[in-house]
Amino acid sequence: MASTKPIHAAPSSSCIFGLLITLMVITVRGVQSANIIKCEELPAELCAFSVSSSGNRCVLEKVVMMDGTLQFECQSSVVLAEKLVAWIESEECMNACGLERMAVGMSTDSLLEPEFTKKLCSSKCCNNCPNIIDLYINLAAGEGVSLSSMCESEKRRSQNLIMKSGSSLSTSKLRFHSKSFGTRDPIASSK
């Protein structure tokens, strides 16, 4: 009779990664359902922009190990969230506000970047992401700046750019239309 031994294949790396993510989600959901979040127990991938059950903001830090390799660790910061506790920021808010999940530390440097400020001041971020807005209000205040004033300036800057591009667009339309109708181009003839 033929032997029917099971064939064992090594699991693929994508299978192992999928299993790891599934276990991480189950663990975090269990922690959230119990409403107890400790920064030091969060995986690095969920650390940045999270808030512990005690109200401390979680911060992702790089740690150099004895063998020289870098490792990311989630730690409690001394910065307190003013309105939220036990909060893990959603991917929707991370994207809407222009943030990256693996951001290390807390800094106001990003407030100097126009593209970041544009996303942070967008209605998608301001109206739907109270945790992030609360954090950046406090970070900006620490620098002596009002986030609402900064967003108002960003709005005016964007409107000015639109108005400037609109006036140059209408000039180019004028050139296009005058040439297409066979009439003299007043802008070209003045040169």
C-alpha cells in the first residue's frame, strides 16, 4: 500500500506578514475594546499620533541597540492630549492631514512646509481629525503661533495663487481667441 505522508511546505513571507498584521490588529482591537491603551505596548506601526488611556501622547522613538541596529519603540511622552484618551489615529486622518504613521518624535518643523500646512488646514483634516488638530494647536502655541491664524494665512495664500493664475489664464485665452479668429493680437503687437 502506498504511504500517505503529509507534505510540509515552508510558509511564504507574505503569509507570515499577513498573519503578523492579523495578530497585531486583533491585539490592538482587544486593547481598544478594553479601553486601555499603554503607549509602551503599542506596535511601532500604530504609535505616532496615538493617545494612551492616561491621556499622554504616544511618541515613536528610534533606539540604537547594542549590536548597532536601529529599532523603533513606542513611548509615553509628557505631552498630554487635552480632549482625548485611549485613541489610535485613523488612516483616514493620517492621509487627510498629510502625516506619516512612522513619524519619529514630535516637532513643529513640518509647520514650515507649505504642502503639509495646506493638508493640515484643509477642511478634511480640520473638521474630522480632532486629535491631530489638538496636537498641532498646542505645538504651534509652543512656538508662539496660532494654528488658526496660520491656516487663515494659508487660505489667503492659496486664494492669491488662484487669482494670479486666473489672470494669466485669461490673458492666454485672449491670445488664443484673437489668433483663432484671424484678428490682430493686441498683446503680441504691443511688444
